[in-house]
Amino acid sequence: MSATLLKIENLNKSFGKKEVLKDISFTAQKGHIIGLIGANGAGKTTIMKAILGILPFNGKITINDKEVSIDKHQPLQSVGALIEYPGLYPYLSGREQLKLFATGKERERKVHNIIDELQMNRFADQRTKDYSLGMKQKLGVGLALLNDPQFVILDEPMNGLDPKATKELRDLIVREKENGVTFLVSSHILSELQRIADDVVVIDHGKIVTSTTMERLLSSNKKYYFIDTNNNKLATDILLKNNYQVENKEVLKIPILDDFSINNLLKILLSKNIKINDIKQQDGDLEESLLKVLDKEVIQA
Ligand SMILES: Nc1ncnc2c1ncn2[C@@H]1O[C@H](COP(=O)(O)OP(=O)(O)OP(=O)(O)O)[C@@H](O)[C@H]1O
């Protein structure tokens, strides 16, 4: 059996004359967490709706090698999803709604487990009309995970969650992944998914900009030395003359490239009587580099 759970080939979608998805192709391997990253309006929700067969599209989508479309929903039986805002019944409690949607055997156990896992005990018996955005979001995630799905699609699940709830949700996703569940999780904030996603698909204006592993994306992030001296202007001039790159001249910001040697750099500065006040190493801001990639795409488009 193939290790590919989801396969999307040449997915195109227009609303009227507006092309919203342009030739999207990617796969999700079983047991992986795939982060779908893109700014608001990039097309994340539309991709998810296409996978769930709730809108017509051009192209081919398969789950476990079985085709999904607006009128082929059979492969979706083992799929759980939270798309946009969870549709909740305001006068039912969270527990009642979970009971309503629990299927198969052991419904009580499923409801009990999910309330426990998501730490919803405190508010599970309140009517959802009184829930905060974060509580609604948790219940929405609970509904998506309720029936022991093989594949879970979560659209911006961290929306409205405080840092503690965000961490709990991240931990839950990772635990479920360890049980073999596959996830497609969207966010417009890379750092929300940075620690959990195995693979990442970055989309912008309906096109894939990058599709790679999270590890590779992170390793493309530059590292820098930040050096403060008694004369940063002079130190910058000296380093530029010696073919170093210096990105910021207030405090010297020097990218660490392949053949970089901090010893050689310091030797040069010390030989010119420059005094080093401070030196530290730091990773670049991945979010920032990603935005640069996206900006370039926008300019080229
Ligand atoms: N039913 C619709 N009719 C017309 N345009 C639509 C429809 N649904 C989505 N769009 C447009 O498609 C584009 C992609 O929307 P989509 O909701 O997929 O983006 P997104 O990446 O999920 O963004 P967000 O995080 O803001 O939801 C947007 O320009 C949106 O306005």
C-alpha cells in the first residue's frame, strides 16, 4: 500500500473570472503533519474545501488512492475537518454537540476522551452561545478529532487561542500524529506550525511558492553574527574591503556563510586596533525571509 494519503494534481479553481487556485499539486504522506502557509486570501481554505469535496474544481484529488470530487465523498469517511469557523448550535452545550456528532461504537468514550484531551471540562456543559472564540475553536477541533479520523484538516485552528491553548493544541496534534494520524493544518503564521509540521506548502495568490520539508525550510534560514565595536563605521569599512558581507552598519550584522571563520574576522579587526564590545550569534527571522520570498513573487506576478 502506498504511503501517500493525499495527492493533489493540477488543482485549479476560479470564482467567476477570478482565478483563485492555479495548478496546485502536492502530496501528504501518511502520519505526517503538513503545514499550509499563506497570507489571508492566498487560497488555503479553498484548497481545503476542494479536498473535502464541498466545491467543484478542475484537477484531481485522491485520498488513499480514491478520487474525491463534489459528488464523490466515499474516501472522506475517515476524514475530520474544521474549516473556517465551526458551525455550532448555540443552545446546546459543547458536550451535547460532541454527543450529537459521535458515530460508531463507544460514543460516550469518544466524547469523554476528547473533552479530557482538549481540557474542555471547565466549559463543556455550558451552552456554546456563551463561548469565547477560543472555546469555540477548541470545540471545533474536538469535533474534527472526535471519530478517530485517519486524516484531519484544520483551517487556522490556532485562531483565537491564547498561548497556553495554542501549546495544548500543538501537543495534541503531535500526539495524534504519533498514533498515525495525518494532518493538513493551515496558518498565516509560519511560527505557529514551525515546531510541529514535517512538511510545508507555502502558497501565495493561489500558487505554490515553496513545497518542501520544514527541516529544509528552516535550514535555509541564515545565521548571523552581531558584533558591536568601539567604531562600527570603521569596522564595517574594513570588513567590506576584506570581502565580508555586512548587512547592518549600526551594530555589525554579518551573515554566516559556508566558508565563514569568526577567528579570521576578529583577527582582521584586532589588527586594525578595533575593540570588540560585544559579539553574539543569532538565527535570522524565518518569518521575515519567507515574507521576502512572497514579496518577490508578488513583484514577479
Ligand atoms: N465563494 C467565493 N466566491 C468568490 N470568491 C471567493 C469565494 N471563496 C473564496 N474566494 C476568494 O478566493 C481567494 C482565496 O480565499 P481563501 O478563503 O481560500 O483564502 P485563505 O488563504 O484561506 O485566506 P483566509 O486565511 O483569509 O481565509 C480570496 O481572494 C477570496 O476572496
